[in-house]
Amino acid sequence: MAHILIIEDDSSINSMLRDALGNSGYTYAFSGTEGLLLLEREQFDLILLDLMLPGMRGDEVLRRGRQLTQAPFLVLSAVDSLESKVELLTPGGGRLHHQAL
């Protein structure tokens, strides 16, 4: 079973993700700071990351998190700027999912 870290401060989005993931093993973080602490302490197979987070922005969590883990990051964001999206994907690659919720 995959171990997934969900870093998202919106409880309704967390609920939707929980429903979509079913019985997969997942851990929640509700701030960027909490998410980074979990990345330092545990191994995850996938990280679902929001950009607009309290404590530490998601782009900073992504930058620091890439130094801590080889696990892929899936960025969930309502950011529309093409420049911002390209910035997130380099260096090191990743996937960006635009969320219009």
C-alpha cells in the first residue's frame, strides 16, 4: 500500500482527496511547516501539495522537500500564471494539477 502525504489546509479538499484515495495509507499536514517536518521524519511514496498554505508556502515546501525525498510531488493549485507553473516544474521536474474548486 502506498504511503501518501497530503499537504493541504482546506478541510473540504482533504475530504475529497480522502474519498478519492479510499483505503490508501495517507497522512495529513495542514500547513507547509507541518508538511516539511513530516517529510524530514517519514518516508512517503507520493506527496500531494497545495501551494497556498499557512506557515510556509507550498513552493518553498517543494524546494526543500526535493532535497529530502525522491518521492514525486503532485502540486494541487489554482495558480493560473504560466510562469509560476513552469517555475514549479524546474529543476527536478514534477507534476502540476490545476485545481478549479
